[in-house]
Amino acid sequence: MPGFRALFDPDNPIFLWDGDMPDRIAGVCRATGQPVPVDSAAMVRSILDSLACKYRWTLEQAEALSGQRAEVVHIVGGGAANTVLCQLTADVTGRPVLAGPVEATAIGNLLVQAWAAGELGSLDDLRSVVRRSMPPRLFTPHRDRTESESAYGRFIALLDSRDTNCHDMP
């Protein structure tokens, strides 16, 4: 499935409303002059591409605010199980991605309870248990990032465009 054909802002308010999300994504694509995903595979790819671009944008905003560069991207929870999303994120951000654990919320809850019960002594202990029990999968950026850099430039242009908002779309 070719990537980066149709991009959109996953945080567009149009996606907050109940309804047919593929139809809304198609509407945003039409409004921004992009090809509309023609089938489920193209729709999923458009969503994953757009998420990876938004992750980079968010990372850059956090770095600008903190004055520090993040050398690695961590993806936890359900997204960590999606190999395509993790690889796209590595490619678009140009940084390694450490993916996992998938069940981060449940594991975090369990570890905090163990800490509170005195079974673990510190936050470092909690992190060590996770690293030993559920080592993350590593995704490294591909060497040729020409396509992902071009796509990210298009994504930024869409964010800057007033057409991206599409607040009046049904």
C-alpha cells in the first residue's frame, strides 16, 4: 500500500463528533485537494501516516517548550502493537522508537500497587521490572527518509492551511 497519499490532522475537531469517520476523513481529503482513500487499506494507511506526522509535530512542540531534544520516541499501549505505526513513527521523526508494553495501563497499576505494598522500593525499581519483563521492540528509521520528509512538509502545510479546519463539514 503506497504511503503518504492523503494526510489530515487527527486532532481536527471534526473527528470529535459521532458518525462515520471514514466519511469525515474523505471529506477532509476532498476539502484539502488530496486523493480520497479508495478502500479500507488505504483509509487505515492514511490514518497511520497522519498519526505518525502528528507525533512528530507534537514531539517538536514539546522540544521547543522544554529546550531539550528527545533522542528516542516511546510508544506504549495499543499503538505499540502496530508495527506499521511504529515504523512510520521512526521514519517520520527520524528517531528510534521503543514500542511497548502494550498493556501499559494495567502494568502501571499493578506496579504502583506493588510499590505501595512495599514490594518495590523506587520508581527506578518499577522501570527495571518493566524492562526485564517486557523488553520493548526497537524500530529504527530507514536510511532514505526522503518520502517521509516530503510527507511531513505537506502535513505542516495542511496544519497551516485554513482549509484543514473544515469546521462546517457535516
